[in-house]
Amino acid sequence: MTRPTPARPPWVPAATYPFEDRWADIDGHLVHYVDEGEGPPLLLLNGNPSWSFGWRDVILGLRGSFRCIAPDYPGFGLSKEAPGYDFRPRSHSVVVERLVDRLGLTGLVVFGYAWGGPIGLGLAGRRPELVDALVIGNTWAWPDDRLRVRLFSALMGGPLGAITVERLDLMLRLYLPLGLKRGRLTATERRAYAGPFPPDRRHIMRVLPREITAGRAFLEEVEAGLPRLASVRTLVLWPDADPGFGDGELARWRATFPAAEVVPLKRVGQYIDEDAPADVAAAITAWWGRAPGVPVPGAGTARP
């Protein structure tokens, strides 16, 4: 029996998120995703505490040339997690992989920033035969032992997270707004980001910060899969104002993918989809158009 899909909650603004809601029942999770446009399938994977809402203007800018697919991880956005779900990045990566299989996608362009990087690159490393190209934002794909990283992980993901994240709501009230450099969120946009995380669900936002250190085994797996992607065409979109990722991480990406094209994003913070959607869409369009034998719009996998 098909599970009934929920109505949109009032905190989802139809005017700025004008997409059809699509759903897949995967391992007991009711996974919500956006699937817009025609062309090569572009898989859009966000960080924490974002969801597919953050990709809205990127999708509007690219759906004329790409089939833009933006899933909500279980517990994020409009997706509903199955009982006992752990909200860890490895689990998110597996759910996204099963959604890709459910949709029959091949020739993927995998695009992730922040935690969307390891989640997407984990999938890509496990299933390189599905991947035609990578778009790498401000992200990483290896264990990170820097002191400031460990401190952030402890502050937001450790025992203190019960105060900083759950009681004080700093992920949404402070961390997300400070991750934007070009403008401020409107009241409507703030409600859309906060909607999935009422007080009794704020604990979900603590898991990914904790996993920066606790998820070392998963990050080692992602790193081990990178050589399988060495020949994949790659674009790196690198913001200059994300304090979590700087020249050292960019140098490592250049070494991992020497042929990658690197496009700097000026005066852009962590949430590149929200902060600079026009720049992101323009960079992808220009990069894709420079490839020999680029598939024409509409040549990608059609939606069922």
C-alpha cells in the first residue's frame, strides 16, 4: 500500500519554493525531493541545518539545462525518518544512493557543499559507474583533526549541544545567518529553515557536528573512494568567506583533482546555494558548456 504523502506545512513558502513535491518510500523513510528540469541529472546535496529549500534559486537557474534533483535527508526538510534512524552522514549517503537507484539515474553530476560533500562523494566513490562529473563546493572528504574543527564539533555536537543547539537554538539563530555574507534572510526564509526543527527535533542538528570527529571511519571510507573518481570531470566552487574551509582544503582538492576547474566565489559564506545562487548557476552553466560533446538539454534520464 502506498503511504499517503503529507500536505505542505505552512512554513514552506509557495512563492519562493515553487516546485512539485515528490516522494519516495525508502527503507521506511518518507523521502521528499525536488525533481525539476530536463537534461543531465544534477544531484544537489546540502549541509546542516539546510534542506532542499536552500537550492531553490540554483534550481530555477539551472533547470533549463539540467534535471535538478535535491533530496531532503531523513529528518531534514519535508522528509520523515523511520523509527530508530541515526541521522549520521553514512546513513544519509546510503539513503541518497537508494533514491538514485529508485529513480534509475545514471550520468550523474554530483554537487555537494559542507556535509553534502562527504555524503555525495561517499555515494560517488561507492558507485563511480553512475557518475559523469563532480561539482565540489566548500567541503572536505577526509578526517579533519584541526583544533578549531574539534572545538566546533564538541560545542555543537557534544554534551554542550543540549544547551547550544537545543535550548539556545544557535544553529538556526546564529550559525546559519553568520554563514551568509551577501545578505540577510527574510522572516519568511527564516521560518522555512527553522520549520523542520521545532524544539523537540533540534537534537537532529547536533548529529552532523558530532560526526565531524565521531564519524572518522566514514570519512576515511570517503577518502578511500576518491581515487575511483580521479578521471571524472570536476568543477570546484570555492567561497572566500567560509571560515571552515580555506586555502589548505582548496590545495588538497587541487592535488586530488589536478584537472579540475576552480571558480572562486567572492564575498560568499558557507551556504553557497543561499548566498550566491546566481554565481553558482552561472559557473556550472559556463563550465558544462566548455566540455566537448556536452549532452543537449533534455538528453538526461527522464522522470518516471
